[in-house]
Amino acid sequence: MRKILLFSLVLILSINTLSGQFSYESASTLGYGNSASAVPGFWSGLMNPAGLGWLNNHQLGINYYNKYLLKELGYRDIAYAHVFNGDAGVISAHISQFGASSLLYNTFSLGYSRVFADRVSAGLTIKYFLLTSNQPEYSGIGTIGFDAGLQVKIIDNLYFGTMIANLNHSKLGTYEYDRLPIVGSLGFMYQIAKQSSLMLDILKESNNNPSLRFGTNFSFNDRLYVRGGFQTTPARVSFGIGYRIQNFIVDISSSWHQTLGFSPSISMSYAFKKEHQKPNIIY
């Protein structure tokens, strides 16, 4: 009986937080309130695939996110972005797991992003969702979803971005209520100085009220990054730091909910070339 109750609780919490599979919370993006629609970069590009198009370095990263300090709500993932020579674009691969052995949401993603005319970046990602569980009725269920994103450099220090996740409204199960939410967002990023920016997003899930997201990312000596953010629905504040040692970057952050508490995250990534990223890239 205890196992059944625990499994039911995990299922309810997992369904309630499944949108994290779409709005994507890495240690970097979580630090500035997940207001990443218009942010060019590696981790932000896993939320809006257009963000990867601006990269000029191959990049590999791992991330762990623990929602409300519950082991059943752990999020683990690994991602890689490969930059082609010239203007041929960027391909990306991303594997993630959300949950525990009793109920695991697995996501396998492949994406392509490219910049056009030095002002516009577009990206498309195809995802395969696979549900596994120690309960046979929930195990082995899979479906395919598509994400699309766009970012526009309006002027040199102002970006606009928008994305739609699960635009085909795919269904992870048999019944109509098993459909995964469609998630759309749009936002702006204003670059104050090199690696220092302000971000503002509005995100809407098909089954939830809109969420307003605001974030900041400030750089010190192009090595230390201090971040802060706030988002509604649910209301959470967030904070984090990042540190770059040559091509290696570590990010640590957390959000805080007044009832459910802290949700910490840590990520590590490595850029394979010796070139510095462009000033607008957030590591």
C-alpha cells in the first residue's frame, strides 16, 4: 500500500512538473529565472533552439536539477552542439531523464539551428519522449514532439526571441488527457555591456495561466557571472553564479518557492575551441 501511495504521489508531481521538459531548467537559465527566449547561447538554446545558431564553438555539457529537493523529481541530462564551418549552421543532440526508477520520463532530442543574414537565427528540434516505470501499465509509452524557435537581433544590443515547444500537441498515452502541453514563449534580451544583460519573457502553456519571467546576468572580468530572476505561475525567485576557466564553465543556481522550498541545479560545460564566444553569448 505504501508503494502504491508513493508511486501515485510521484506520478502527480511528475505530471505537474512535466512542463520542465519544455521550458527546460539548466543551472544557467534557472539562475536568471528561465527568461531565455531571446538569449543566444548553449544552455538557453536547449530551451529555444534558435539560441544555438549563434554559437561559434562546439560545446558539451551536463546538468543536474533537483526540483524541491525530492529525489523523485531529479532532472539529469547531457547535451552537445556541433558548429559547422562557414554558415552551415549548428546541429545539437540532447538526452535527458526526469524522475526516479518508479517513473522516468526520457527525452531524446536532435536539432538544427542556423543564422541568416547575421540578424536572424532559426532552430528546429525533434524529440522522442519515452515513459518507463516499474508499473507495467505506464512503461514503454512513447511519442514524438517538435520544437521551433526564432531569434532576431533588432539592433546590436537588443534581441527578440520566440519559441513553440511540442507544437504538434503529441500524446504520451492512450487518452486525450495524456496530451503533453503546447508551450509558447516570447521575450527580449537587452545587453547592457559585454556578458551583462537584462531579460524579460512571457511563457504560456496550453493548460496553465501565462508566466511572466524576468532575469539578469552580470559578468565580472568575463569569468564570474552573477544571476538573478523571478517568475510567476508558480511564483519563484532564483539566483545563481557561473565561473569560466578558459574553455570550462561551471554554473550553480537555485530557485525558491515559498511553500515547496529550494530547487538547486548544477551544470558543467566545455567549449572545444580556443576562441572566445561572441559578446552576446551567455555561457
